[in-house]
Amino acid sequence: MNFQQLRYVRSAIQNGLNLTEVANTLFTSQSGVSKQIKELEAELGVEIFVRRGKRLVGLTKAGEDVAGVIDRLLAEADNLKRLSEHYKQSDKGRLVIATTHNQARYALPRVIARFTRLFPDVEVELRQGTPKYVVQTLLRGVADVGIATETVEDSPELTTYSCYSWEHVVVVPPGHPLTQLPTPTLHDIARYPLVTYNAGFSGRSQIDAAFEAAGIVPEIRLTAMDADVIKTYVGIGMGVGIVAEMAAVADPCDDLVTVRGSNAFFAPKVTKIAVRRGALLRNYSYRLIEMLAPHLDYAVLTGTARRPAADREPPVPRFADRADLHRAEEEPPRLAAQGSGAS
């Protein structure tokens, strides 16, 4: 039995039992993958997979139990490697962050800039995708930290921390009729074609729910994956835009203005920081999490103190109130002091 065989089994499960995908992912041959899995089954004396001819079509009952043990073994192997790296080079290494476009574009730049000043020998890699991609990347062990608003709390294999809350807002060109109303309503907004997110992106379900609750069927003129594209098309007159609040607060645009009070139309969302449950992170990973969620107790993050009950956790700050995320200012003294003393 060896770790390569264990990784082949885990990869087969993660890739829907498609051995071609496994081979491509692990840069090997399909026949080699199949052989290694069969050798592991022979050594264990049980069949892990149900087969139809040469194809894998499912997990046996024994295979389900074996898969759980394999996940734990590989996780602990990763922890052992990180522990060694932590003591050899505590402030050097690589940090992979899986996140969505909105977070990478609007929430992370100033945080990453501060982080790299504190840890100049740490290479930071951003991997952008959908919330589902963020979860998958974390579960596969490819990313160290995940940052997203949706989906991350749905996986029991991840530990999540609340970072900040935000709402959607309505953006229009200056002088638009909506800017002339003292207290515009959702019905006023719906008189115009809308430009907003694709289904499944950036809280689109909250936008749809707000109109449905008001008994309104809006005209969706155009949808896109990220706020930059939405704002571009609003700017050329395609319609009224609905974007994440951070896209308006962190990147104010002279070509567009936010409709007064429009954030009240939509239910708030909370951006989460996620890590694999039981994973041992490098010291600098915990520092990044603390920068993103300074209201959390650092001792809780690192596991040296117990996490408080849900009803006793500190309140989640609003993105609009987090000046450190969207205004250029000097490094907060607390973070600078902790970073300089990190070991």
C-alpha cells in the first residue's frame, strides 16, 4: 500500500469514477491508474469499486468505508507536510486562495497588499471560479483558503467563519429618473429593464426572491458573471444594474451612481472564509484569515481556544463599514504588530 494508490482512489471518486479524468488530473496513464487501484484492492482483500466491464460505476459498501479512511490518511499526510514546512520556514511558502470574482476584484486587493508586505517571501495564488468551484478546490486540497458567499456552508467537510455582510444595490447613470425620486421603491426599479448576475452567481437568488416577494416579474435584459461587465452595460444604456454592494463601494465609478436606499430592497448576504475541517494551516494562512475577519479571536482560528456557541459569536461587520477593505489607508497597527512577530 502506498500514498499514490490512495490518491488514485480519492481522485477517482472526485472525478465521478472517470479514470480518463483521473489520469489527466494526475498526469499519468489510465491503465496505470486502473492497475494501481486493483493492486490496492488485492492487498486489502476487498473490492472498493463496483465495475461494469472495465468501467467503474460505483462504490461498494466496503469501498465507502475505505474512502473515508483514505480521506483521513491523506489529510493527515498533508498536515504532516505542512507541519514540517511550518517549522523549517515559518514565513516562507505558498498560499493558494480559491475565491469568486467579486471577492478577488473588490474585497481582497487591499488585504493581499498588506499581507504581502508582512510576508514578502510567501507566494500568493488566486484561483477564481464559482462558489461551487471554491468548495471543490478546497475539498481536493488544491487551495488552502476559500472565500465565497454561497455554497461553502453546505459542505460538512469545511469549517467556515463569517467575514462581512453586504447587500445588493441598484446602479444607474447620473441623471437617471430613479435618482430624482426621494424614496424609490422596488416597483419603480422594475419599470426599467434590468442588468444583473447570471443565476447561481453573487446572490442572484436573493435578487429574484425580492421581486417575487413584492409580486413583481421584472424584465431581465442582460445577465453576466461579474459586476464589471454589468456596470459596463448599464453605462451604455442597456438597463438598470443590480450588483453586489462591494462593487459600488470598493470601486466607485463616475459613470454610475447608486440609487438611494436600494440596498434595503434585498436580503443581506454574508461572505464566508472556509478551510478544510481538520487541516493544519501555515501561520501566515491564519494571519490572512484574521485580516479578512478581524472581529474573530485569533486563538479560536488557530485552535488554541474553543469556538464560542453560535449565539455568542461576535457580530459580523458590514462591508460598507470595513474601511480597511475599500479605502487606501495605513496598515492597522494591530495587524502590523502581529505580522512582524509571526513565527
